[in-house]
Amino acid sequence: MPLHGPSSRNSPSWSRHTRSTRSEEIAVGTTELCAHGTAFTYPNDTSTLSVPYIYKWGIRWSLEIAFLAGLYPLVTAPLSVMRVAFTAVLASVAILDVSAAPSLLMKLVAPESVTDVDSFSITAIVTNTGTETLKLLNDPRSVLSSDEAYTFSIINEKGSPEFTGMFFKYSPNYVVKNNNPADFTILAPGQTYELTHNLAGVYNFTNTGAGEFKVDAMNVFQYVDASGEPATIEATTESKKVSITGKLVSTRNLPRVEPQTLSKRVAYVGCTAARQQQIAAAVRSAIAYVSESTAYLNRIRSGTPRYTTWFGAYNAGRLQIVRSHFTLISVDPLSTTYDCTCTRNVFASVNAGRAGYMYLCNYFWPAPNTGTDSKAGTIVHEQSHFRVNGGTEDFVYGQGRAKNLARTNPAQAIMNADNHEYFAENTPRLA
């Protein structure tokens, strides 16, 4: 039932003129924020305006202002009051996103106990509980993707198991612009998507040992909004408890130890001659990015537009951490093996424990050599993930969310790979 304005809640005419429980009832006499929107009211008048809901998709709306003599007192109201009333009703368009807000429910199905991590799997069920169809991005970190990414948070009083899966370079803006149907999951209202994730080789429990763990999945999803831009939505979800005993580590994704060499050279796996040329050019540009970034960080002593945009409020300790990352990356792009056999719809991927080995994937090749989300920037992004270079993570993807992370959580920004990449690319240029 709609909430009514206090001046007319007891008026006999209220129920007589109310025709729809799906309307926002606007009582004249005061102004009140109702459960269904905003009720606009005016002094010394008890007439009622009924404003049916405005739907974001297939917009359907009508304004009922009864002004027939003997039926509605509004006919006798001054013209100025009628104009104000009409203006107020039009203002209710502002609540459009509230009445049509997207909504998701995510349910995790997990075993109560696991005695061998090779058989540890979790099923994620995502349901569109809203009133509009959602075009969701298959972000590699989300439960919509089968990629072995850092999708699940697993923790107990001893800490978290070591993550031994893959880190990815992914660009929501590129995905939306490219509009490849394979990169999206479309859910109509009430529709459900289900995917089982095998966590064998993704988490190593030897550092925590056996025990009971709380398991959560990343509940922030990205979707294409009405303007055609990527936006985010948080799904309603609950944690699960899982007891892990027996075999605590899988050999499936354990990083191979590469022999150390004094030579600094680029190596290729499965790359055509043309692609080798593209990689070589990107490597040169990545080294230039890292060199310029290191020099810049070495000379600043306070917050600058460029630093604060990507790493947040200036702090000498945080600055030193970022500086160390770029120093460690240094000439590593020259001593990396680039594997061109990846067919995933991302830019690149690495295992953080396997320094010097990088997979270049489908969206690396159409990217520009330099600039935002470039080949050179991708190499910087992925190099920062290696533990020997600082071990950054993928808390967020994309320039907009990276900037927001810097504003709201500098401690995470200095450990986010995209923030390093966008700082190095410096596009558009900041001083």
C-alpha cells in the first residue's frame, strides 16, 4: 500500500480517488518522501494526484489530474498551484532508477567438507531478481567466468591459502565497445545462470593447514547500463563454511621453476613473425614507460596530479612501495617469454609465481602499441603481478574504477595492477 501524506491521510476523499496500488499517491498539504518515491503536497488543499510508476524499459507513464467540477477540488486551485503540481510530477522522473533498479542474487553451493583439494568445487547460481534484463560482463574474476582467477575469498583464523591461479589484464570499456556476444551473460528478469568452479590448482592450503574456512565469491558484477557504458551492481549473497582436510595442495597449477640465465632476451612460444614484431615494439615501449615512471617517482616529494590520480593521497611509505615496483620491473620485459597460444578474450594473463612467462591473449593484438589499455601498458600491468616485482592484484579494472580506488583506498591502489598501468601510460597526460 502506498504511504500517504499526513494532511490527507484521514481525508474521506483519499480512498475515493485512489484507483491503483501501483501508483504514487500525492497528497496535497505537505511534502513527504514515501516508500515508492516522493509525494508532493500543497497547503490547504486535499486533492490527490495519482502518478503511475515510470518504467525504465518500455517507458509507460501517465499523469492523472482530475479537474472535472464536482469530482476533484484541484479545478478550483490557482493556476500557479497546478503548474507547481505538474512540475513536481515531472520531477518524479528522477526516481526512475530507483523504481527500476537492477538487482542480483548470488547463491553458492559448496560441500560441507573436502578431503582432497583436487575435488574441491563450488557452484555459483546467479539470478536476476530485478525488473529489467541485464547484460552482464564476463569479468574473469566473476563467477560468470570459468577462468582460474581470484574469484573466491577463502579465509579462517590462520589466514588465507596461497592463490596459485591466474591474473588477467581485462578492460571493461574495451569489452563493451567491442560488443562480442561471447563476453556477456544476458539475464532476463527471473532468469538464472549457473556455473561450477573447480578450485583444484587455484588455492594452496599448505600455509594455513587443515581447518574450517569461510568462503565468499566476488559479488560485484559489471553490466551495460542504459547509456551503453559499463556500470557495477552488488549481488546479494551469503558466505559458506567448508572444512578442508587431507590433501591440501594440487600439483595442477603450481608454477614451474625456470632456470636462471644471465642473458636478457625476449623469447616466444607459438608466435608468428608478425606477432613477434608487435611484441618487440611493445616491449621497447613498456621499458620506456617503466623508465620514465621510475624517474618521475624518484623526483617527486609530494602529491602531484598524476600520482594522486592513480595512487591516492601522498604518503612517503606508499610512494616507496610504488617506486620499488617499477624499479623491480625495470628491464624484465626484455627477459620474458611471451606465449601467443592463449585464446581467452582478455589482453594477457600470468601466474604470479612464474616470473618471466606471460600469455598474450585475443584482445592484446588489436590494442594500440601505447596509450590507454595498450600493448605496452598490458606488459607493465602483467609484470607488476609477478611476486618478484611486488605481486600486485586485480582489485578493480578500468580507468574509472582505478581512479575511484585511489580516492577511496590508496592502500589498495598501490597494489592494483591497473593503477600501475594507467600511471605508466599517463593518458591523458598529467603532470
